[in-house]
Amino acid sequence: MDHFSPDHRSCALARWQLRHRGSSVPFGLTLVLLVAVHSRAQAYDFEVDARTEANGYQLRVLERDGVSLINRRRVTQYLGLRIFDLLPHQQGSGPQPQLDIDLRMRFLTDFGAYARPPFSRKELRTDRFELLFGALHGRNLLGDLLDFSLGRKLSFEMFDVFAFDGLWVRLRSRRLGLFVESYFGQRVDRMQLFSVAVYDGDGTADEEGEFAPSFGAAVGIDGEQGFGLRASYRGVISYRDGEPQRWAMQQEALFFSLLWRPGALGAELAFASRYDLLLGVLSDVSAELSQQFGPHRVALEYLASEPHFDGDSIFNVFASDPFREFRLTYAVGWRRFRFALRSGYQFVSVDGESPRDAVTARLSGQWRTSRQDAQAELYLLSGLEQESQFGADLSYRLELAWWCALDARLSLMQQHSADVDDLQRLGDLFSAALHVGGQLKLTQGVVLYLAIEDNISRLYHNAFRAIAVLDMRFAP
């Protein structure tokens, strides 16, 4: 990594700001703080990466007049920037204070039939710039006491991803192994400038000018000594002009997680849950107990999940279908081989009726060397709503040279349903899919990947898809 003098660094940063001015209010504030501290930094490093994805395929659409095919010609461009080592190195063996910037942007468009949707909605636009995340991060500050993030940040709790523009702060004591977190900001939704629709919940009617402040807190044990504990709270309030009740609670939930590794016993216990305070239900639970015996591993899992939506979502009116599953897994690895067998029992309550159960099984194997990787997998789902599925996946990857690699995958699936009257029940259906691709390293940090796919079934005589991905990474 090259180190720049303060003057050169300031000029490069100024040019970067001019090219990207106005891209994001939170990130603009982040850059202001960076300029405020740059005179104290002795040097910094940076890394730029870009990824271009292009694929073309057709979608089969059932209409009153029959079946039609819609062309998709999608292009997605990612751009990432990371600037780090903004603080000078300090003497001592403890954790070094760090200050860095990390952001990723995306532009996506469609040149096919989706280029002009039949009705205009901002969140349905196929050509838009998005800021996936972008923030100024500080770690190990004030004598290894403080961590913070300012900007657009992603929060992962249980099975959902939450995005907000704001400030996140964490205070910790490594000696005691304790931490306290808090954050406050604006929830990201698809109607905002440079926002991403994927972070929104289902069934929410977004409106112009909605203000949705979000806040939360967490306490716990960091888990560095084999035991971790975390309890957190999240709340989201929305404000809308022109409505009788302008303020409304959209989300309010409690999260709890635990991880315990009792030393030399080779065992591990993991537990996590989500309690919805708005509905008063335990919506998500995940528990796993595993034991390692040399190369052998046995695990018992329990999963439970119910759909959860914002307080104003129309889906809260309808009955949700909770999902439950017990799993037993055995895995063993020996030299170049790895083998795993997983069996499960799942049951789903549909429309408040008695649960419908099913038996699942999955058998997988892998053989891997320095240049080859071969995998095979068989799976079975039987009993759910008188349906059964049996399938197989075979994949192989070969590295011909340091600059060239080939891969292929074959997927086979046989589905059977006793009820063929419902449009969702397709009777007996066999499907075969083939994927063939190749990777070329054009130069240092530049990789091109090309692939073709096809799927053959009673629904599609063929479903051809072409994919091209260009990855570029620059870190002087």
C-alpha cells in the first residue's frame, strides 16, 4: 500500500468529493468529518472495487389469453470505496485506534420489457442509483473504549436486515467482557433518494415525505472467553402529514441471543429469538446444540419463524403461516473428503388450521484438492400438502491455470402433487437445469466470469440465460 503525503491526500480527496457531490446526505456528513481529522493523520490507504453484472433471460407469465414471455436484459453496476488507516499508528501492543470509510453504491437498469412499467412508482423504477451502505467507522478509540459508525449502516438481528441513516455508538470493557450499544437515525425506505427497496418490509405503503425515526439499544457479553450474550431493543416510529394520527409505532421488537463454547468439551450451544412487542408474539426462535468428536460432528437444531411486518402493513390483517422444523445433522471430514447427512421434520400451520407436516432429508459429499472441487447433493421433501420433491445437484470446478478456471453444475428435480386442480399444483413435474461457466483473470485485480444456463421442463421447453460478470479491484 502506498502512503500519501497530507497535501497529496487532501487534493485526491477534494477531487473525489467534487465527482461525488450530493450522492448522499449521511455520507456527505461523513466526508466533512474526514476533512476535519485529515490534518492529524500521517497517511492512509484506500481500496476501490467495481463489479458489473449483465444477464439476459425470459420470464414466463400466465395471462388470460395464454402464456407470454417477457424479456429481461438486466445490467447492474457496483462501486465500492474503502479508505482506512486514517489515524497515526501508536506505540504499544494493545489494539490500535482506527478510523476508516466504507461505502458501496449500485446502479441497476433493465433494457428489456421491464424498462417502462405500466404505472409509475418510484420504488418500481428499473433505473436508479442506490447507496447500499456508506459510513465513517471508528474503532478502539479513547483507550479501546469506544466504537462508532456515522452514516448508512446495516444491522443484522436474527433473520432480518435493518438499514438506517444515523449514528451508532458502542462502549465496551475488554477486561470485563461487557458492552453497551445505542443508535438513533432515520430508517431507510425505497421512497428516499438513493435508498434501496430490498430493505423494506412487505405490505408497506410508502408515501412521500414520511419521516421514520428509528432507535435502539443493546447490552451483552462479547463472547471472547467462550460465552457470549446479547439483548437488544429496536423501535421505529413514523410520521405522516395530513393524517389524524400522525405518529405511529411501526416496529417494536426485543432480540436475545446466546453462544456458549465450553472449552475442551467440543460442544457448542447457540440460541436466538425475536419477540414482537406490537403483536405480543415470539416470532422467531433458533436453537442449536452441537458436539464435535474428532472429525465427526453431530448437531440438533430447532427453527421457528413467523412473518413479521410493519404496524401499518396490510398483511397483519391476514393469518400468518408459522414455520417449525427440527433437524438432526451428522458431518465428517477426512483429508480431501467431506460427508454430511441431515434429516428433519417440519410442520406449517396454514390459515390457522392444524399443522401440515413433512419429512426432509439431505445427503451431500465433497471432494476437494488444490485445483479441483467436486460436490454432489441429494435432497427429499415428502408429505407437505400431499406433495413430494426429490432432487440432485452435481457441481464441478477445475482450475486449469492461475488465470483460468471452469465450472459446471447439473440440477435435477422431480415433483409430485396429488392435487392438480389448483393452479399452484402442477401434478408430476420433472425439471433439469445446466450451468456452464468460465473465469478469466485478465490482469492483477481484474476478473471476468462468463456463464450460460438452461432449464428444461413441462413449463419451459428451454429457459436460456446468459451471464457476464466483470470484477475489478484496485489497492495501490
